Amino acid sequence: MPNNLIHSTSPYLLQHAHNPVDWYEWGKEALEKAVREDKPILVSIGYSSCHWCHVMERESFEKENIAAVMNKFFVCIKVDREERPDIDQVYMDAVHMLGVQGGWPLNVFLTSEQKPFFGGTYFSPQVWVEVLNNINRAYRANRKQIEETAEELRLHMLTSEVARYKQSPSPSSLIPDLNEIYNKFSAKFDRKWGGLDKEPKFIMPSIWLWMLRISQVTKNPEAVGRVTFTLKKIAQGGIYDHVGGGFARYSVDRRWFAPHFEKMLYDNAQLLSLYSEAYSVTKEESFRTVVYETFDWLQRTMMDANGGFFSALDADSEGVEGKYYVWTKNQLRDILIDHEPLISAYYSVTEVGNWEHGTNILMQIKDESEFIREQAIKPDEWHLTLKESKAKLLGVRNERVPPALDDKIITGWNAMMVCGLTDAFRAFGESLFLDAAVKNIRFMEDKLFDGIKLYRSFKMKRSQTEGFLDDYAFYIQALVRLYQVTFNEAYINRAKQLSEYVIAQFFDSADGFFFYTSRTAEPLISRKKEIFDNVIPSSNAVMAQNLNQLGLLLDRDDWKTMAITMVTSLGHLIKQEPAYMSYWGIAYTELEKGLAEVVLAGEDIDRLRTDLQRNFIPFSIIQGNTGTSDLPLQKDKKPVDGKATLYVCYDKTCKLPVHTVDEAMQQLAQI
């Protein structure tokens, strides 16, 4: 018999809908039941592509005897952390305060008033039953002590991270600051494999996006070299899907070899931006290949027919992690025949296997140019062989049982994808990227926006959960990026409308930062503010960047002041902990360096825009005036001598109008 999750829209919750555990979604029914029956609450948090979540479900939540203990002593609530990151944030914070290493599945025990008192992550079946029984006994025998501890923890959780870390701005100088920050990154750089010298290895795209900007400001070529080296090593590793395109979530080793095989939309969205920007700087052809192959995978596997993008692919297929992606040498012989020796050499495939059970993860050890030289083959012949071989392998792989697809569509992650597609369009000038971005934003406009506010997710229908700060921040960012490649001012008008809503509903005037949830959201025991960057940038950092850029576009000094206050009050932290403040670092660099405004005027400006944006010009906002603009800077910008004209402006002062991209780039270089 199904439990209460059967009516959920979350793929993760639906995975648990036939467990013998009497699961509830988070909400009034479950919370009132806990009070009425005077039972503690078990909140179990995970997501659909989480490997250890599946393991714990299989070992414990599907077992009748274990479920009976859970049902007898607790009100059991399942939470999809991707649909309800607000709940996940609160109770992950609580577990950290209890001295436990966080992760998923996250299992937290609460009083009937939702106050946490114990928690952990994965538990083996034997340990889990012991924990359940011990907590029940303790809750009955030592109720007062548990409630006192829970209240003490709740009060501690009310102290905001902003209050803990915010400081008065201290004097700063951009280039010395960036040199100091770069030296900190350099000390932690993995000179053999790229990235930061640690394991497991997450790619952390915002670090490398920031490093490209650091290099441009400080004129440090070594910084670009570090980014190029890192991105090549990542694209050669097993973390990249050489057959189908796209990136796994992280590598368990420092070589980028063995991925945790799940693929997340938010990673791949950011990596489209990163590889596209890196291509703009370096013109490295392998970066172009990564962008196009990843986009092909997104279209083939992750795109809804109406233009939205799904959330994730599971790590497992047929109950085995990575089975869908790995190969034996015999399989390659059967599929590739004469080309097998060359492809096996290129991707480090051996008879005994480089992975589990005699299988191989495809990993490129050498640069392609070095491999071609060693094999004494013609580049054109090799490229054709590689292309045909990948197509054959993909055709065979498509016949395998695929990993489970989490087909909910999350607003913030889709907005990140719009940014990634827009950045790809800027770098390569191909309309297929822009078409997908526009289609995606229309999907969100139709399905996830009611004219006033955004909603978190969509699966067959719109969820009832309002969007969180990251949904709004990334959506506004996507609108600003789309405007700059289309010059459609409807995008800026929508960005302005949503920014005003976010300020009204999320802003805390007491400290100048934004809450993660709106004023009208369901109240939890703590209302969080997201400060630190992680695999997804901090929503406050993205919002600070939005306010600065929109303040410039709309001549809103009040918004620019808000951005300055946010960024400068964390300036010390950006310098002390740059790896965890990397998107704040991007916002800080934009503020301190300043953004040039480039206005293109005239009827035939698409060619100029395309040629201009193929360059790496991160410290600029591009505007287009075709004669009907309402934006403040464009009012007196007309084409000169009847030709399309570029105006390069900075701090409300414009240089002489020019007619070529080369001239405009020279002017930008002087700012």
C-alpha cells in the first residue's frame, strides 16, 4: 500500500511512496500529528540522485520490521532537499552545531515543536534500529533534558551568519588584494592534476571564473595558465562523460578519474559558462568540444519538450553505481573493431580494467596533440575516427538501462542554465544556444511565474512552494544576461520588477542582507541567510551582483549602494577564505574595478554585438539602442554618420564614438 507521499510531485519522495514507513511530506498534517500524539519527529532529507539515500532506503526504509519501529515511535517526514532547501539548510546547520559531519541522507530527530536534538547521515540497518530505540527511550525518560538541549540549540541557530561575519569595511586596494588572493589559491593549487589540492574534488566553477577575472585585472598570465591547465585535466578525466557529454558531480580522487556518477543540472549550467569564457580567453579547441558535447547531452537527455531542463541523473543503474558509463575492453573490441586499439590507448582502457569488476572508466591521460604525435596519425583521420567511435559507443550505451532521471524542473537551476547558454552564445555566436536560452526563459515565465512571484519547481504542475532567494537571484541574473545578447528591454523590465519584489519580501534592513525565504513563506524555527559559496554560489552574492548591474543599467544609485554595503562588509572574509567566497570575489572585483557601459546604436548592430562579445570583457555591460530605448544611458546615443556606432562609457562619462569593435576594445583596455 502506498503511504502519504504518493501524491507528491517530487521524484525523490515518490521513490519512497511505497515504503512501509508511514512517511509524510513536511507540512501541517505531519506537524500537527506530532503534537497531537506527543511523538518526536524524524526528518529524513535527501534527493533523487543521492547514492547513499538509495542504500539506506533499500537497507532500512523498505524493511517491514525497521519501518514498524519508525512508525511506532516517530512521526516520519521525508524531505526533498532540492524542493525544500530551506528545511535542509535549517537542519543541516543544526547537525553541524551538534558536532556531526553533514551529508545526505540527513536524518534529524526533532521534538514535536520542530526543535532538533539529535542527527546524523547514513546509518547501517543494525545501527539505525539501535538509534531509533535509544532515542525513544531517552525521549520518554529524559524529556525535560532533551527539550532544554533542543531549546538551547534553537536559540543558538537564531544567530545569523551575517551577524557572525559582517564587519565594518576596511581600506582596500584592488590589485594588491587580488594578488594576495591569487597567492592563497596558488599555494593550494594541484600542480599535477589541476584544481585545488584535495580529495574528493569538486570543480567549484566560480573559483575559476574569478581567476579569469583576477588575471585580467592583475595582468597575471600564470592565473590563466592555472585555469587552462585545470579545465583541460577535468575534461580529460573520468568526471567528464567522453561518450555522451556532460559532467558528473565530483571526483572521489585527486586525478578527476573516478566520478560520483550522478550528473546535476546546476554543475553543467555553470560549466557551460566556465568553458565558454575560458574559450573566449584562450581559443582552446578542446573547450569548444566540451561545450558542444555538453549541450548535445542536455538537449538529448535533460530538456523537456517545452524548453525546461530536468534536475539530475542518478549515479546508479540496475542498482550499480556507474554501470551505465563503464566499458570492458572486449565490449570496445566488439563495437569498434579495427579502431579499438587506438581508442583504448587514448582512453586508458585495459584488459583487467581500471575500475571495478574488470570495467574501465574512460580517461584521457595525454593531450590530444601529444597522442596524435605518438601514434603517427594524421589529425584529420584521428578526429574522424574519434567522432565515429564516440557515436558507435553512444548508440550501444543508449540500449543500456539508463540511470533514473529526476524530471522536476527547478527555477534557480534553469536560470543558471539560461546564463550558461547565453555565455556559450557570446563565445561561439551560434543561435542554437540563444534559441535554447530564450525557450527556457519562456518556459519559466509560463509555468513558474504568476505575474508577481516565482515558484520553486515544476513537474506536471507547478509546486505550491514559492521560490527561494536563489531562484529569484539566478532568474534576475539570467534576465540581465539575456538582455545583453538580445537588447530586448522586456528582460530588464522583468528583472527590475522581480528585484523590487525581492527587496520587499526578502531584504533585512537591519543588516543589509537577504533572507533565504520570503516574508510570507512557511515559518521554520530559524530563518536563514545564505552567505558562503559552495558548489552553487551564494544567493546573497548573486543578488549583490544583480543590484550593482541593474543599478548601473537603470541609474539606481540606491541599488548600487545596497550592493556595495553587502560586498564590502564581507571584504575581510573574501580575502581570508577566497575558496568559500569566490562568487563574492567576482562581485567584489566588479565593484572595485567598475563596469564599463558599451552602447551599440543603429539598426545593424547584431554583427557588431556578436563580434564584440566573442572577446572576454567581463567588466562591461552591453546595451543596444535601435531607436526606442527607455534605458537612461541610451537617450542621447545615436548612430554617427549613418553607421552603426559603439559608445564606451565609464562612470557616466563616454569616450568618442567609434565604428569598429577593435576601436571599442582599445577604449575598454584603457579603463
